[in-house]
Amino acid sequence: MSKIKDLQEVAEIISIAIAREQASIEYYKNAHRKATSESAKKTFSLLLEQERAHEAELRAQLHQIKAEIDLEHMK
């Protein structure tokens, strides 16, 4: 497989992971809204922030891979 195809495959996988993180974010938002105790709200808030951090990291990785793909196209 060429380097570009390898990078494109990784980018696709990361895009799928981002979508899953977004689904988790929505899940924890809803759970937070429905929670009745402060401890549950706090837990869901923490989980929500972790998922947002995961999504941000994945987006940074995707940006880097797309830049690598662009560089490979210029060769």
C-alpha cells in the first residue's frame, strides 16, 4: 500500500472515532440532564469533559494526518 493510502486509512479510522466521541458526548449530556443527584451530575460532567478532550485530541491527530497527506501529494 502507498503511504498516501495508509494515511487516508488512518484518517478514516480517526474520523469514525471522532463520530463515536461525539455520540458519547451527547449520551453524557443527556445523562447529566436526567441525573437527579449531585454526585451523578458530577460524574456525568466529568465523563463529558473527558470525551470532549478525547475528541479534541483526535481532531488534532486528524489535522496532522491530513497535513501529511497534503505533503505527500506535493512530492
